[in-house]
Amino acid sequence: LIAHHTNLGVLRTLSKAWALAGARIGCLLAGTEIIALLRKILAPYPLSTPSVAAALAALTAAGMSLTRQRIALTIAERERMAIALKRLPAVLDVLPSRANFLCVQFEDASRAYRTLLSGGVVVRDVSRQPALGGCLRLSIGTREENSRLLELLIRGEAAA
């Protein structure tokens, strides 16, 4: 598409799946005109040496293998969480997701939010976003972290 659209740029980060969010590194795929324009305005050293080293290590065969494993675990946990959350009486809907989070609609999102927060689990309240009334964004973590989130919600329901 880049060859046919001179105004198109594709940005990719090495954040989530690559476990390099702190490195703040990614790339831009674009035509030569866009790249030339950006080179005029970029700082002379936009990337730190440690960030570049981390990115290069992540892009080795071993690094890419680890990333594929992380992605597979995240997908498996996302599916496990979606099934478990749908079984909870306080959950109205679990929106389809191909990301590293689930958007979940609760009967009482405020109560679910407070329950999780009081248990040390931080989630994002997205209920003010258009068409997301009553929804919380739940990031997919480790199996243990996800199980803790489920336990808190189940306990919160039992206490109600």
C-alpha cells in the first residue's frame, strides 16, 4: 500500500508483545518523501543506546521465539478470562477482543471497579467512552494475576 499511497505511514511499536514498552522504541514504514520530511524534524539521537540494544536483542531468533510464546500465553489467558467472566452474574457482556485486554460490561461498573481497586487490582474505567457504558478495561496479565482478578470479583458478588 505504501507504494501506491504517498501519504501513508505504518507505525509499529515493540511495546506489548515484545515486552519493550519502557524502551519506547518502534519503527515507521513509509515512502521516501515522508521519511525525508521526518528526518528534518527529528532530534539527532532519537533513540538511546540501551533501547536500541534491547530492540536488536528482541529481534533475534531467540527474542522472536520468546515473543511468540508471550503472545500465545496472552491469547490463552484472554480466552480463559473471557469464558470465566461471562459466567459471573454481575457481567452483562464481554466484548470480542484480539488485544491484550478485555472490555467487560458490568451491571454496576463502579462497584466492580471499587472491589478490584480495594484488592490491589487496577483496571481502566472506560464507561464514559461512547457505547461503553458500564464497561471496564481489564488488561490480561499472568495466570496468577488474572485468577486474582476473578477471585476479587467473585468475592465482591458474594458480599453484595
